[in-house]
Amino acid sequence: MQFLAVSLLKNGVSLAMICAAAGLVFAFLLIQRILRANPGNERMREISGAVQEGAKAYLNRQVVTISAIAVVIFLLLFFKKDASTALGFLIGAFCSLAAGYIGMRIAVLANSRVTQAAMTSCTAALRVAFNGGAVTGLLVVGLALLSVGSFYAIAGHMLGHDVAVRSLVGLALGASLISVFARLGGGIYTKAADVGADLVGKIESNLDEDDPRNPATIADNVGDNVGDCAGMAADVFETYAVSLIGAILIGALTLGGAAPEIARAAVIYPFVLGGISVLGAIVGILFVNVTGQKPAASLMGGVVASAIVSAILFWPATHTLFPAGVVITGVGHSANDLYIASLIGLLMTAVVVVITNYYTSMKHRPVQKIARASETGHATNIIAGLAIGQHATALPVGFIGIAILLSNHFAGLYGIAIAVMSMLSMAGIIISLDAFGPITDNAGGIAVMSHLPKEVRGVTDELDAVGNTMKAVTKGYAIASAGLAALVLFGSYVEELKAHYAAGHRTYNFVFTLTDPKVVIGLFIGGLLPFIFTAFSMDAVGKAAGAVVREVRRQLTAKPGILRGEDKPDYGTCVDIVTKAALREMIIPALLPVLCVVVVAVIPQLGPVVLGGVLVGTIVTGLFVAIAMTSSGGAWDNAKKFIEEGNFGGKGSAAHAAAVTGDTVGDPYKDTAGPAINPMIKVVNIVAILIIPIFF
């Protein structure tokens, strides 16, 4: 045991990086397996190619736009902070983009192969689609662990442990800022195209989903990939990396004065948890590939298998790093307490999955309630969907509070950080579920546009319904983990502020109490930020969708033969419209959280106390708004699908028309504004930590 303890202390980061590399190798093997699958006939390959080109063109232009902003921030960090933080920013930004870009490319290569597999069986299609999503999941955790571990190891060797830990904040900022842009840009793109296609195609022209006569249908399919694949990958990469860095910061700041072996173990432990969970994710992916008879049960079984492997391996890792009888925090906490904190994180993943599934799955009462409300019109559908979103906030927030209380009881602020890291360590398998959704959605579109038998679309629709629930589940997971991670970052802000004042031989006399008007002012400003942020996001989708609606109407009016199948729609114009709109409209809301923090810090009458209030206010209201939006949107979407299965009148009924309206309202809720709050919360906290030595 002593040998293992010394080995982990010396090589824990390296072992985590080896696990991360194993995850990337496994992802490469999955890519090879996907590419060996039959891509279908010429028509299927042509449609898939159009989607690939549209997604690639958008992401290339997005990279150019973001790079210009990233260069400015890099220079500011280089000259105002230090070179190591600036370099960390570039690494975080690059890896966040890479995770999203590569994952998206594999997703668009998998779509036609899923369609072809659906001609054989549902199980075959499930495996191809899930393996495509699993590539993204493994890329996210693999690149996050490798980037943070490599930077920490190299910077620590060259500059020392303390400088390396503090420079990691730059990496977190790079990942977070890219995530906001990717989430917003992809969300605006996908929902503008989706809403435009639905309003004119389904409601006005009575076309089916993904009908090739709809000029916006290619843009809609492209959007699924740039939003739900690239955007989500960048989002969870950022959440994972930030949670890992937050745990490292808390370990270094709160346990830095402990015995040397304990202080080092506190920094190494989060890496070890992440490395173990990569192995758990691989086991979960193999489980889905071996089973797969019932899609929903198989996918959830993969999550359970991954969690069990992680829970089992966390025990020896924890007790090896923190030997029995050793006091960890100076107040009596032991290895058992830390292990319990790690289990709390795993249990929170399960709780969020179950709750989100209840509020967004067609099998449960909330979605069916919205579908039933659609019988009495569009307004009652909207009212029911909004109400479900509000109801959906209670249980997740309640359990988040319980998780914070318990993990704090067992191991203080460091225990909360470990619970967050444990929860995020499940990202490999959870993101596999999310990326599965857009792949099956695209596969259904290819089936319709290729005029394949209805039985094929039946298989893809079954998988798409499961995918919708999985996407909602992963959004709930990302948001809940963001709330916990942001609390850890707020703790890091306070500890970093104390360390900064101590280094300058100044007295730290700040008290964050509700009796201080400055704290209340900060709470108001921070609480307002998610509402302004989502307002800009929703406006962006509305403007872009309006442009798509006008273009689709123009084409159908100018060429009546399109609806008769005599003329071919101009898909490229709609793709170009949403591409330009997404890149233009994402800039202001993405920079809003950065500007807010800087303005508060610059004004002398506000300062550190008000900024602390801003951080807490953003966390509290952001958590509620994000959960309500994503839950409403997911429930609206599946209520429409529940009616399309033949319930409450089925397709073409008045209830279906109302459900389509609800779905179009829910689209920017669940895929643009709501999920983008997740990285926005963390950008606010990370920027606050970074500017401490600059303004305070």
C-alpha cells in the first residue's frame, strides 16, 4: 500500500493522462468501426455530403470569427497577467474547439450509416449511432484530462507548483469562452433553421419532417450537428476542465498548508478520479454494444455500468492517496469522508438523469399533459409547457442543495469540489448519449429525403425519440454540474482574493454577508445577467428564424413546382442565411458576461464585495432559468412526437398544429438560451478570479 501511495503521489497525473490517452485510442477504434459501416446508396451519400459540407463551412467560419476575439484576449492576458496564463488560455480554447469539431465530423459521417443500418434492424442502427456519439464523449474527457494534465505537469516543472496551479485559470477561461461562442452560435444556427423549417414546412405547407421539398431542411440537419454535437462537446469539455481546475485550485488553496504528502494528494486526487472514469466510460460503451435490444434500457444500462466501475475503483484510489488515520483538512476528515463525497457526485448524476427523464420523456405524465393540453389550442399548449419547466426546477435544485450540504459536511469545500469532479467524471458516457440524438435525427432526415420505406423511418423515429430524451438528460446534467462547479469557483474566488491580499501584505477584511448593501447590489446585478443573456439569445434566434421563414416562402412562391416535386429547392441560400446570422448574433451575448465582470471590477465604489455578490446571483438565477428552459423545451418536443405517434388526433390534427407551435417556442429554450447559461455562469466566475491581481 505504501508503494502504491508513493507511486500515485509521484505519477498520479501521468496515470490519469495514460487513461485519457486510452480513451482517445478507443475513440479512434470506434471511428474505424463507423467508417467500415455501409454509408448507403448514392442518394443517401449525396444528402449526407451536403450536411457535412454545410456543417464544415459553418464551423470553419466560426473558428475565424472566434479566433479574432481570442487573439485580443490572449494579448491582454500576456501583457496584463503573465505568459503562462495566456498560453493556458490558448490551450483551453484550442482543445475545446477540437473536441467539438472532431466530434461533429464523426457525427455527420455516421448519419447515413445509421440510416443504412436501420434497414437491417433497430439494434444495428442503435450501435452505429451510439458509437458515433461515444467518439465525442471520449474526445471530451480525453482531451480535457490531457490538456489540463499536460499543462500542469509542464508548467509545474518549469515554473513551480504554485504558478502552474494559478495559470490553469487561463486554460479554464479559454475553454469557457469558446464554449459560450460554440453553444450560442450553434444554438442560434440550429434553432433558426429548425423553427423556419417547421413554421413554413409543417404548418403552412403541411410537409412532413425533413421533407426534401422544404428549402430549409438541409440547414435544419446541419444545425443538429453544429448545435448538439459541436456546441455540446465544447460546453461539457469546458465544464469538465473547469471542474477539474476548480478542484485543483481548492485543494491547493485550502490544503496547501497541510503536510506535504496531503497537500500534493489533494491536487492529484481529482486527476485520478478523472482517469478512472475514462475506464468506466469505455466499459459503459462496450455494455451498450453488447446489449442494444431495447434502446432506452441499453443506453441507461451503459450509464449504470460506467458508474459502478467508477464507484468500485474510487475506493482503492482514495485510500491509497489518503492513508487510514491521516487527518486531511485539519478538522478530522478522513479518506472515507472523501470517498463518500465522490459517491455523492456519482449519485447526483443518477438523480439528475432520472428527474430530467421524468419531465421530458414521452412515457411520463408531464409530456403527456402538454400533449393533452394541445387539444384545446396553441395557447394552452404553451401554458402547459411553461408550467412544466417551472415545476422541473424544484427537484434538481433541492437535490443539488442536499449534495452541497452532505459533501460539505464530510469534507468541507474540498469535498464539494470532489463531488463536482466525480459527477463530471461521468461525462464520457453521458455525452455519448447526447451526441447520439443528432445522429439519429439526421438519419431520419436522410431516410425521408432518400425516399426509403416507411419502416426505415419508423426505426429512426424510435431512436430519435430516445435521442430527444437523452439530449434533455445531458442538458440537465450539464446545468446541474455547472451549478455545483460555479459554487466551487466562487470558493476559489474568495480563497484567491485572500491569497492575493496576503501576498501584498494587506489586510483582508471582506465579509460576504447579506447585511452588507454591496453584496445585495451584486446579487441583483448577477441575478439579472442570465435574464439579459437569454433575452439576447432568444432575440437572435427570432431574427434568424424570421429570415429563414421569408426565404422559404419566397422560394415556394417563386417556384410552385417545388411543392409538386418538379423543381429543386435552393438549400444553399438557407444555409448561408443561418450561418451569417449565427456568427453575427452570437458576439454580443457571448461577451456580455466578460464585460459585466470587468465593469463591476473597474468601478471603485463596487469592488470585490459587489463582484462576489454578482457571482452568487448569477449562479442562483442562472440555475433556475437554465433548468426551466431546457425542461420546457424537451417536454414540448416530445409532446409533439407523442401526438405524431397517433395520440390525441395524430399528425395533421389541430392538437398536432398546436404541438408544433409549442415545439418551435421550445427550440430556442432547450437548444440555445437554456444550455448557453451553463458556460456563461462559469465565464463570470473565471474572469472574476483572473482579474483579481489586475484590479484589486
